[in-house]
Amino acid sequence: MSYTIIKNDRLNEQYYRLEHSSGLTLLVYPKKGFNSIYASIGTKFGSIYSRFVHNGKEITVPDGTAHYLEHKLFESEDGDAFSKYAKTGASANAYTSFDMTCYLFSCTDRFHESLEILIDLMQTPYFTKETVAKEQGIISQEIKMYEDSPDWRVMMNLFQGLYHNHPINIDIAGSVESIADITPEILYECYNSYYNLHNMVMTVVGGVDPAEVLAIVDEKIKPSEKIDTRVIFPEEPYKVVKSYTEQVLPVAVPMFELGFKEDSTDNYATSKDLICTSILMNAFTGESSELYRKLLDQKLINSSFGHEYLEGLGYRSLILSGESRNPKAVAEIINEAVRKLHKEGISEADFENARKVVYGKIVSGFDHKQSIASELMNGAFTGREIFETVDAVANVTVNDINERLEKELDPDNSCLSVVKGE
């Protein structure tokens, strides 16, 4: 069994890809001069996967189940994984997003032992009524903490203003009420449906030998048969739920997120789509843009102002966010600029400047292990290859950007979410 080597001549970089006989996709990215190693393993099972078909049976699980399962996998009959990592000196963590759950560690030595812990963690689920009940109190406190977090609430309030039916409008951790319905049987159902090696990816980045990684995987991984699991999402209309939402929390300066909802599809965006959106938004809202200077000159924004493109199965939105004493005035100016942008398009000069900025950010990302690992994982789950963005930004034209603009930034289909103090 051997790796496929994937190279990029522009960057003079390469990594190794292997579709392991067990079903696991293995991606190893050696970095010369790096002493530390960052390893992760993820499954394509996030908070929005609450309704699915497994082996012909339709299943609906409580909100927050994916996040709950993430917590519980760290436990086993012979102790929790964090205690084991403490003995190897590795720094370990995990996270659940809307689309995936990922377990990770970084280390400078004893890599072999730490990777074995990671593999064992994924293959030895241990759920009992007692341990599941104990976790409810811990996660309930986490949920309450996020309910009081201005950063989190301004985002989730936006999603609830944008989306009628799609589960992206539900907190990743669920609610105190929903997690009370989670049982060991439900956790095992989700584990058996999604923690299958054919639905999982391992990434290893840093000072590592691909042959060493493969040897550990060969020794430790238990092969699994491919299963039939399919997620189900409700129909989502194009129009937003409402154009404005507001919440009062203790903040010194009001926070805002202005989201522009797009047509949703059952497919992920392509690398070219993402590059076009990134260049478009850097040209439109970047620090050298007319819009940014206007908002800054009127003291309506500060350095926190930025943008994000959120996309996945069944949802796509462009989001502008920041702090402002007058979020409604910011939104009004942005929407006015959006209408002008749709009439005039992006100029060649603005396009070239923005392209250089985007290219610089992409290239700098290849100096960071976590960034590489994250992009490798996302790419494996979405069908996007990590080096595609480099070639896309080099080959894209201003016409490509303006064609992309036609599908984005609809000022009549947006929501402004504000969190302000009393």
C-alpha cells in the first residue's frame, strides 16, 4: 500500500494521500524544519446532522447530539483520553462544528504513543446511563455560558434571522431541554452511523515521516465495512425570516453581523467559487476599499470589522461583522454600496489589489500546521483539494469575480443581528 504524492509547483510544497484499506482517508503533510506535529481525525458528522437515514431506517436525534458524542468519546473503561495525553506531554482538544466533529493533538515528542491514543479514542466508544447522565450537567453549564456570550449570540441570532428550517439555526450544543433526551442508545446509533472509517479523515502535519504514520495506522486501525448513511435536510426558502434581530447583553460597544442569504444547494462551493468570493469581499470591504474608508471616517466601525463566507450543505451566506455605536447606519451604508456595486461591478484595479491580498493570505497559511490540517480536513469532506485555491487565485479574472457577484450580496435578502448593552 502506497501514498499518492500531491504537489504544487507554485509553492514548492507537497503532501501524501492514501485511501487506506480500512476505509480511512489518510493525509500526511511533512514540513521541513518543523519539530512539532499536529494530528487530527474527523468525521463528517456535525450539529446539522440531526435527521438521517441509516441502513434504510430514518432517524431523528435530539439537538446537540453530535457535540454530546464528542464529549463522551474521550471516556473509556480504562480512563479518559486527556489523562493519557498528559502522560505523553501532548496537548489535546476536540470540537464540533455544524458540519463535522474533529479530535486533535499537537506534540514535540512521543508522537507514536499520542497517535495511538487518538486512534483508540475513535474506536472504543463507552456509553452508560450513569456516564451519559453525568455529562448532562457539564454540557448544560456550557450551553448557559454560550447563552451569555455576546459573540455567540450575535451569530446564532443572525442564523435564526436568515434560516427558516435549516438546522444551522440551532445551537451546536443544543439546549438544556434537548440534551436531557440523549441516551446511550442514541449515542451508539450516531456512532455506528457516522463514526465509520469510510466517513472519516486523518491529517498529520509537521515534522513527520509518512511511512511512520502509515505503520501506526496499519497496526492500530480496525477495518470497517462501508455503510449507507444519508443526511436529510428540510426545504429552505430563499427569503430570510426577518431583516432585523436584537438582543441586550452586557457589552461596552454594540456588536453586529449583517448576513446576506444566498440560494442554497445540496453541493459544496468549488475552490474557484470561494476564491472569487474572497477577492470580491476584499475588494469591496478591505482596508483599502472605498466602503471601509467611509465607515471608518464616519467612526462607524473599528478594526474589528471583517467578513466571512459561511457555506455547507443547504446553506450559504456572506457575513459582515464588527462593532459599532450605530449598527443600523452601518447596514444602511453597506446596502447602499452593495446596490452600487451590482450596477458598476469590481474594477480591474480593485480586483488586482484584492487578488494580491488574498494570494498572500493563502500562501502564509501554509506556514501554520493547524491551518494546513484544517484545510486538508475540510477539503477531504467537501471535495476541494488544498492546492486548488493557489491555482485558482492565479488564474481567476475580473470577469469571474463579477459573474460571482451576480449570485451574492442581495440587499433585499439580508438580516442585521445586533447585540447591544442596556
